Amino acid sequence: MNRHSRILATLQSHFSPKLMELNDDSHKHHGHVGASPSGETHYSLLIEAEAFRGLPRVKAHQAIYELLKSEFETGLHALAITARAPQP
């Protein structure tokens, strides 16, 4: 399973999001610090789940980072996050 699939599976199982989009933006960072020629280092995430209702943005981001700690330890360099609760 590649990093993209692992991230999606981890977030899906923990948050059961109504909406989730994960994009590998590694190609935009070619040659930058933390970038790898093979990709899978820079991602952007849009996630919409009830778990984020009432949470400050920092707390939502911290929860996601904690879940993905092993990915950061093994080559994930950057994750741009948009986390929100579903709109009524």
C-alpha cells in the first residue's frame, strides 16, 4: 500500500469523513528540501467530519498530525490541511 492509500485509510477509519480529498503535490516541490524524486512527500488534504465540529483549527490539525505521525517519520514532509465539520 502506498503512502496516499495509507493516509486515506487511516483518516477514514478514525474520522469517518463525509468528504475527503487528498492530493499529492510533491511534483510542485521538486528540488526543495524534503522533496523526493519518487514523490509522496507533500500533500494537501481537505477533510470534512463531525469530529471537527467545535474544535479549534489547531486542535483539528494536531489530531490529524498525531494519526499520521508514522508517515512523517518515514518521509512525509508536508501536509496542508483544511479540516472542517460538515455544513448543516
